[in-house]
Amino acid sequence: MSEITREQLLLRQWEVASELHRHEGSLAWQKFNIFIAVNGILLTVLAVVWSREHASYCALRVPSIAICFFGALTSIIWGLLQRRGQLYQNYRIAQAREAEGLILVEGDQVLNLYQKGLNEQKLVPPPRVCRFGTHTLVVLLSVVMGAVWLSLVFWFGSP
């Protein structure tokens, strides 16, 4: 068996961190799609509940509050999951960045994909309106949706 060198190990560490970073980004979009689908279903169910012609307000109140409460709970859980995913992604970037700094060829650093963030890159400047990362925007969306659902809970719960 051949012995693995330090450089090979560092390169493999960088590859794994990069793969996990991309995978975490993919998971974030999958969670986003599920969240949007669940909210769409809940809004549809709420509309169906309120489309009953002969139901009284009191009869509609309990299911409406339950649906809105579930929507708010879903939004809170989704925001927490998104934030945790963001922390994992940041951790993988830090791992890749550290490995990049240690992988040298003839004394020169050859990898620099993770050394600078998107806003620091000179090759492809980000648009001026892009101040937040994707994770931050998605977490803000979960907070907004949670606030909407909670306001509906209070609206349906008020006499």
C-alpha cells in the first residue's frame, strides 16, 4: 500500500468540504420548495374552509385558527432549519478556506475559490441590490410568513 501524503489529504479535505458546501446549498433549495408547497396547501385549505356557504363564523373559527397556527409553526421550524443550514454552509466554507491556505505547490497557494466571498470577488462583481445572501433572504421570508400566519391566528381568534 502506498502512503498518503499531507498534500493529498489536504486536497481531499478541500474536495469534501466543497462537495458538502454545494450539497448544503442544494438542501436549502429543497427545504425552500417544501416550505412554499406546505404554505400553498395551507392557504388552499383555509380558502376551502371559508368557501362553505352555510357555515357560521363560529364553526369556521376553530379550523381557521388551527390551520393558521400550523402555518406559523411551520414557518418557525423552517426558519430555524434554514438558519442551521446556513451555519453548516459557513462551516464548510471555513474548512475549504483553511485547506486552500495549506495546499501549496512550490511554495505558492494554488487554490483560492473560498478565500474571498462573493462581494469581495473582482472577476464577477455582485449587483448593488444584492446585499444579503440567499440564506438570509429565505430566513426573512420565513419570518414574514410566520408573522402573517400569527396575525391570522389573532384575527380569527378575536371575537
